[in-house]
Amino acid sequence: MIPLIQYTLLFTSVLTLVALGGCYAEHSGVINLGLEGIMVMGAFGGALALKSFNVSYANGSVPAIVVVLAAVICSMLSGMIYSCLLGIACINFKADQTLVGTALNMLATAVATIIAKTMNTIADPDNVSATISYVNAKKALLIYFGKFEFNWFMAIAVIALIVAYVLLYKTRFGLRLMACGEHPQAADSVGISVNRMRWSGVLISGMFGGLGGIVYITAGVSEWKFEYGVAGFGFLSLAVMIFGQWKPHLIACSAILFGFFRALSNVYTGFAFFKQLNLPSTFYNMLPYIISLIVLAFTSMNSRAPKAEGIPYDKSAR
């Protein structure tokens, strides 16, 4: 039971962070379908940071907090920088947001794979893999309470959730951001820079998406093969965001549901009931995505998305 709770909380943290990222972007009026790619680039930046501390953390010359902060900062910066491509294309050049997001998803895995293979080949000509290992540094993320592994990213996800709620509903910035996603012309008429607010939403989305990426790849393993991407977790996070009605507290509840079914695919062999069912492991791996389709089929008709999301802002239109 403890591994199930542990993995549920970890995957809930991933989904919460990435869904919150999508929430910021869409409240500003930009659909961020590139969350999958942003997760990959964030995971790549964070993994490189962890790898750089592998030896120094193992010999005790660097405290755990430095390793954690380095992973968080590098993953957020990587995700934010990569999200700039979405901002430039969709805000400055008013490109189709769906096509740009799809292109970002395809590009990220290829870029991360090529860079990882190049780095490994330079270090060892016989190593042509796209794997980055962070065995020792990963231990800095964990604190043990008996058999339970507490991961610092769980606490970060809770903090991000509280900050998102306060920022969106209790601050001038959040109200202006949501105004740009609901009626940008009205926001512009009272002196709010729509493009600036949309850029803010995209960059914040990139930060949270990148952070979600490093949380995902460190959830259960101490190395990651970047040709695998992030197994559709960016799209699953979009389902969490939609099911959560673009509201932080509902997103958290939705993330717990999807996180539970994703965690089940990791630990189902530890339960006698599931072993007796004798179902293939692929069924449990598909389960969270099947659940997302079922949930969205029944709830999407009642979804209340920001009215102006996906529509490029034209200042001349009133």
C-alpha cells in the first residue's frame, strides 16, 4: 500500500505542475499543446543538473538542498526558454497555436535525444545511447519516513498549487491575465497590454511544464533514455486541466484521480487481487489514458474554457 500512495503522490505532483502550467497559458488566451515537448526539455535540463552533481553529492562536498535547487532552477529555465518558441510563433506572428504546439512536441524529443547522444559519444565513443544517469544525485531529492519515500517535489507541487490559487484569484496580475483570455479587446481598452500578459502566461506555463518534466523522469528511476520522451504525460496533464475546469483546486483533485491510475501501473503486482486477474502489464499502462478519454467524453460538454483561448489577438478588432 505504501508504494501505491508514494507513486500516486509523485504522479499527482507531475500532473498538477504541468496542468497548472497549461492553466496559466490558457487563462492568458494561448493554448499550450506543446506541454509534452516542454516537459522533455525541462527534464533534460534538470537531468543535466543532477548529473553534474553526481560525484560531488556522493562524496558529501555538496549539500542536498543545492542539488534540489539546481534541478528545479535548470528544469524551469529549460522549459521557459523552450516555451519562447510558442510565444514568438503564436503571439508575435499569430501562428496557429495547435500546429505550433504539435511541432514543439515532435521537436523536443529529437533535440534532447541528439544532444544526449552527442554528449555520451564525446565522453565514450562506444556509448551511442541517449541516456543520462543521475544515480547518486537523485538521492538528494528523497527523505525517508520509515518505508515511505518523501520527495521534495511533492512539497513543491503543493506550494505551486497554493501560489496559483492566490495569484490567479487574489492579485491584480491574475485578474488581468484571465481578462486577456476572456475578452482581450476589453482588457486592452483599459490599458492592459494583452501581448505582454500572454507572454507572461506562456513563460509561466513553460516554467511549470519544465519542472513537471524533471519530476516525472525522477519518479521511479535513476537514469532516463530521452528517446522515450515523457510517455504522453503532457497530454494527460491537458486532460487533468480540462477536467479541473481550469481552476487550481479542481485541477489538484483531478490530478489525484489520474495519478492514482498511473501509479497502479507501477505497483499492481504487489496486490493479490490484481495478480489474480492475470491482465497484461500493457493494460495497466493504458489505464490512465483510457480513464482520461472516458472522463472527458462525459464532462467536456460542460467545460467552461476561457472564451478567447486559441484566438490570436488583433488590436484593430473591437
